[in-house]
Amino acid sequence: MEKRGYNVSVEWKNKNYRGKTAEKYDNLEEEIIDSPIYKEHNSEYLAECIENLEKKGIHLKV
């Protein structure tokens, strides 16, 4: 998020922080995940997203 220019509160850099109202994690373990994270994010899903963006006037080169 910081690379995109957002000012990130220092609290969010703590892996156990979940916001002001949610209970924090005790000691969240790092987990290695295959790509994509969400199984429904496949080539068909990507095509749908690109089509949706094009309908909104956003054209990407992929």
C-alpha cells in the first residue's frame, strides 16, 4: 500500500493487528500459499475482470 502512495498507520505493520475493534491475533504464523491465493482467480476470472473494466472505459494491455 505504501508503494501506491497510501499513508499506512504503523499499527498495520504488526502481523497480529486486525483493526481498532477486532481482537488481535495471538501469534499469527506465516503461511506459504500457492499462487493464486483464491482458487477462483483463474484465466476465466481475469477475462471477466478485464471485460468489466473495458465496459467502464478502462483499457489495459495484458
